[in-house]
Amino acid sequence: MINGIYMLVAFVVALGLLIVVHEFGHFWVARRMGVKVLRFSVGFGKPMLTRRWGKDQTEFVVAAIPLGGYVRMLGEHDDDYRKEEAHLAFNQKTVGRRMAIVVAGPVFNLIFAVFAFWLVFLIGMEGMKPVVGGVAPASLAAQAGFQRGDELLTLDGKTVQTWSEHRMYLFRRALDRAKVVFTVRSESGEVVTRTIDLGKIPIAEIDAGLVSRGIGLFAYMPEIPAIMGKIEPGPAQAAGLRAGDQIKSVNGKRVSNWQEFALTIRERPDQSTTLTVNRNGESLVITVVPRPEQVNGKTIGLIGVRPQLPQLPDEMRASVRHGPLKAVQVAVGQTWTMSVLTLEMFYRMLKLEVSTKNISGPLTIAQAAGYSAQLGLDRFLMFLALVSISLGVLNLLPIPVLDGGHLLYYVIEAIRGKPLPETVQAWGQQIGIFLLACLMLLAFYNDITRILF
């Protein structure tokens, strides 16, 4: 119950903040362009809180449905205004000024992402030292010669300070079908280079599990006991497993740590599996059927559980921290990389090269918000930056209804010397609404299947 409330609060705070940032971009530039703003709304539907403020008596509103927002400007959708206010109307401004107002929302989202990344690298991003804890047999990492105990020093010449520091870079290079070169220090102290051809990973299998499932590298961790840390919706929850349960055996075979337990479950997709569990000193027998999932062309079993992680030793902790100017450079680079990556993922989904399962809806985002907030300020800021980039890039897509669709109309108007006919714009709006509805349905479908299966 507490985790659910935590998740909800984190989600509302994150979404509300990013909506305010986006709409403030439109509001601020509209005011600078001499346009009168009638309403600034966070949310849709019935107004819950209302206040008028400023020389134009702009109405600031918090509405009932917190899944978006809008800025309503004089003359934006009609000509119903007094002649003496014509110079304040949106539709009386030049195409260039209207384009600036429309693009300001997404741009402010990207600026906010830079600011959030800058704060993260200024205060320090905590993480694990880049030491290899395991190498999957026959994986790309194994073929390249990686061994347990290797410490990653550089990746394509970039210094590696924490395990997850260059994850987005690897994602980017995997999509480029490129080879990457690691410099590592082995347990014996020898410094060597190891090359991995990311082009061998099928594009359809490039996802958040790239380092572990795709490359076959696992971070060092103290031995993890076979104790349930978090039970997600799925087979484990349906079978009655609870957080804190300790797995003693699987089908009568004793397990001594989480890895043994997880590997056994992976080998039993769609097969009834008997677990002997210690719960508060009482021995229980629970039957679970792992759900099948395709990973790198192989069907594995999953039950929807996370381990209870032991405390990481101080000597295995690391932090990525930069000075104010260097942090700006890194933040801009991160924002640019993520923006391009987001666009490419959309493009590859349209080409059916990348699975649409990568699209997440509000339920998954809410879970991520709560989880990142619990991990600390640095992780929550990273989460805000990533979602802000997604909002900015999504809104710049040339789809009617979105900011990018309006921008497209204005570009066409600038080329033609006159606006598109209203009937054409109306048809475009209908198409845009249909496309967005399909996207939202897909996102909700992905959320629900993640929860149920």
C-alpha cells in the first residue's frame, strides 16, 4: 500500500512538473511575441483550482484529468475578439512568430532535460564500479574473452567510471551495427583490449537488457540470497509468493543463491514448478508456472520477481561527478544522444525492425517514477530528464494535433504564402487524433501485458 502511494505521488509530481515545463514554454514565448494568453491549464476537463493573474488576467487552471495540459491564446482557433485587441491575437502574428510559439513547448522540455542531467552530474551519479561479475556462456562477451573480475576502464576511448555510465552509448552503437572496443584490467592486473561486434545482435532484440541479455555481461554483486525482494504482477503473485520468502528448493533440488534459483526458473517455461519456501520460519510448498518469453531467440521462463539485494560493499561503489562547465557539456551530449535515439526507435518501429513492446504507457511510467524516487534524487532526476526528452521529441513529430503537426502546417503556409484550406486541416486533425489513439491503446496494451503476464 505504501509503495503504491509512493508510486502515485512520484508519478503525479513528475508528470505535473513536465507538463508545466512544456506549457510554460508556449506561454513564455507567446507573451514575448505579443500574444495574449487566455488560459494556462495543467490537466484537462473540469477545473479544480483557478486563479487569474497578470496584466492580461490569464486564467491559471489545475484540471481534473492530469494527463496533459494546454495554453489557450487569443485568436488561436477563431476571430472572436475585439478589433482593439487584434494586435494581441495569435492568428494575426507572422508565420515565423507562430512557429516559434508552437515549437517552444518541446524545446523547453529538452532544455529541462539538459538542466536535470546537469544537476545529476554536478551532485554526482552514484553507481557500481564497472567490474564484471559474470559472463554468459557462448555470449558475445565470452567470445571476446571477457572474464569474471575484469574491470572496464574505457569504451571506445571513453573513460568508464560506473557500470551503467555508457549504456545509452552502447544502445546507440548497437543500432549502428558497430563494433565497440573495451579496455579492461584483468584480475591479474594485465590491461588488455576486447572487441565486441554489436552488429551480431538482432535489431529486434535490442532493448533495455542489451548489456546482460544481448552482450552477456553481468555486473559484480555480492552473492544474492534466494529471497524475494519484490513481487510483480504475474505468475509469482498469482501463486501466492510474498516479499521476504526464502526459496529453499525447486522441484526438490536445493538452491543456495538467487542465481541458481533464477537459472532453474529460466529453464522451465510453461512447466509446473514446485517451490519449497521458508516464510517466517514456516516451511511452505508453492506451485508456480513460469510464463514463456522470447530472449535472443530462446524461450525462457519468468515469474515476475526481483531479489532482495544485499548491501553493496563500499569498495564497489563509484560516483560520476563533473564540475559546472563539464557537467553542461555532458548534459547536452546526453540530451542529444537520447533525442536522436528516441527518433530512431520510432523510425525502426515503423519499419517493424524494433518491437513495439518498447512503447510504455502511464502504468509503466508510474512504476518507473516510484522506483526511481525511492532510489534517490539522482535517479529521479535522470528519470525526469528521460521522460522530458520523450515528451519533447514526441511532440515534435509531424502529426496533426501535436506541436509538430502545427509546425508542419505553418511550414507549408510559409511555402505557399497562405494557410492550408480549413477542410484539409480538419482532416489532418482527425487523422492525428486517430494515430494518437492507436498509440495510446498500444501503450496501455503493453502496460497491461507486462502486469498480467
